[in-house]
Amino acid sequence: MRWGLRDNHVHMMVAVRPTIAVASLLEKLKGKSSYMIRREFWDYVKTMLCGNHFWSPSYCVMSYGGASLDVVKKYIESQHAPPNERSLRASLAANKRKAQLPLARPAHE
């Protein structure tokens, strides 16, 4: 397993048997990690909870497709590092372009 932390989410690479349901795996990972983090760091995390919830009920799962495992591992492990100025500028520019796009109109039958 590989993992990388950001301020409000976690990136993980996990290998599981195809018989394991993704939703079930994530429920167990979130439940156990919430229990352990609350037990060890309650005074710190209690002000960050949304109601009584530690994790969001949502999740995103992706397959890594044709990328090599080393590429995926490096990406995940790099998530703890703040973005460099070049990537920050590129991200801001992309968000600005996206905000300027016209809204899609529904197709007429």
C-alpha cells in the first residue's frame, strides 16, 4: 500500500483481490482510521469534524491504466509536498479558462 496526505484528503494505492467490493474496503479503511485517529489525536481533530463525521461519505476510485506502478507511486508520495510555483500558475490558469467557458446548452430533439 502507498499513501499520500493532503490537507483534506488522502491518496492511496491498494491492491485487492477482485472479489473484494470497493465500497466495503473503503468503509473498513475509513472506519478503522477514524477510530484510530480520534483515539490518538482527539483534542486536535475534534474542532475539524463536520458534525460528528471524520471522513466524507464520498470517495473516488481510479484504475491506473497503462501507467507504470512506479509513476503511480511517485505521484501518490508527492502529495505531501506543496505545489511548486509553475504547477500552481498552470492550475490557476486552467481554472480561469474553465470559468470563462460558456455553459453547455441542452440539445433539442
